Amino acid sequence: MRASRIGWLGLALVLLFASAVRSSAGQAESAKPDATVPEAPQPQTPAEKGAKPAAPCHAAKSGKPAEPTAGASGMPPGTEAAGVPCNPIPVINWFARFLTGPEVKALTPAEKGWLAVRNVADPFNALTILGTSAISVGADSHSAYGPGMTGFGKYVGVSYSQDMTGEFFGTFLIPSIVHQDPHYHRMPNASVKRRIFHTITQVEWTQGDNGEGMVNYGNVVGFAIDDAIGNLYVPGRETHFSADVSRYGIGLATAPIDNIITEFLPDVANHIHVRVVLIQRIINQVALAKTGGQ
């Protein structure tokens, strides 16, 4: 009984298949054009005037994948307009350029001088000096700088003078004479302990223009020169030897603060996906101002 049912089912399938073949053959025959009648030209629809390809897909700056947008014809996102598909914009990592230090490159004296000028003329440096001066004069109107706008102007002038002196000797003149690289070089792939140790030792030991280690004369010698010149114009400063030694030691002891910020803040920014470049540069300038010995 079961074999009989299977036989009838097979026969029915064969008949259905034969019927389908005949039907498709008949449709093919009817679709053939008559050989005696020439083919009519196919109508061509004119292209729309002003048609533009689809707008590019906009990629989110936070690292999310690109999302297609509607094209010029108003078609929904993800569709093609005028036959041109949506072209995604590559995702940009805003923090990639901060994750590694500068490449080993022998800077010429002119390039080191230009680096010093850029550091002084940096608008974030100006913002930091103005803010620090306003807070300091406002908190102590009886300081050696005096109260009000007069004291504020003196404080700004002294801060810029110290900044220019430090950049001239620490970034340009001394590194040019001893062939020292004035950059700070990060160690993003090392352990945290190794990186902290690196930020401390970089104050006294850095890289030369050839990439090899050397004494950081820009700090070791530059701090002493900056302090000696500052004795000539910084108001209210004690200028005896013990005060000079104290300021010099404090300057070297607090110098790693700037290195720690430069070393670790890009990692924090890369993980939380927040653009903190402005904050980083302001904190760097504040750390440098603390070591000025004002």
C-alpha cells in the first residue's frame, strides 16, 4: 500500500514537471520577435536635469560605523540614487596622533628655534598665562605685582618673560649646542610602572638627535639659567644662594608632572572617546607655570 502511494506520488510529480516545461517553452516561443517586422527602437528616458549622486555616508566621530544618508533624489538611506551608491567616509580616530611620541628625527637648529617660537605663541599658552595671572592677582592683591589691572599686566609680562627664557634656552639654544632632542618621547606599549619611571627619568635623561640616550641638558642646565635670569626682573623674589638652590630643586622635582600628563592623558582620551586635547594642553601649561619659580 505504501509502495503504491509512492508510485502515484512520483507519477504526479512527473506530470507536473512536464506541464511546467511545456508552459515555459510556449512562453519562449511567444516572446520571439517576428523576423519580418523590424525591431522598434527602445524609448530612452531623458536623464533628470541636475541629478546628483548620492551624498556620502557620514561616519560618526565617536568610532561608530558609518551610516548612509539620503541622496540628492530624496531616496531613503541605504538606497542608490542615480545609479551611484552611497560612499562611506572612513572612520577617523581623533586620538591616534597622540598615542605615539615624535619620531626619531634630527632637528636642525632652525627647527628647534621654530619649535620654541610655536610653544610661546601657542594660543593655549596665552590662555593659561592670562588665567593664572588673573587668579593670582585676584587672590593676593598685596603681592609684589600690585593690585588691579596694573598688577595683572605685570604678572602677565613676567610670566611671558619666564616662558620665553625657558623656551629659548631649554628648547632651542642648549639642545642645538649639545644635539639634544627637545621632545618628550612616550612609551605607550610599556607597563604602567615602567612608564611612570620613564616620566621621572626623562627629566634628567633623554634622547639625542641620533636617538641615543644622553643627559637632559635642557633641564639640568636650563633650569639653573632660567632661575638666574629670573632674579633680575621677577618682583619680590629672594635672590640668595639657598633660595636659588631651593627653587632649582623644586623645579626638577615638579618637572615630571608635565611628563606624566603627556604620557597618560592620551590613553585616557582614547578609551573614553572624549576630545580632551584642549584640557591636556591647558594642564601642561599650568604644570610648566608651577615650575617657573614665580
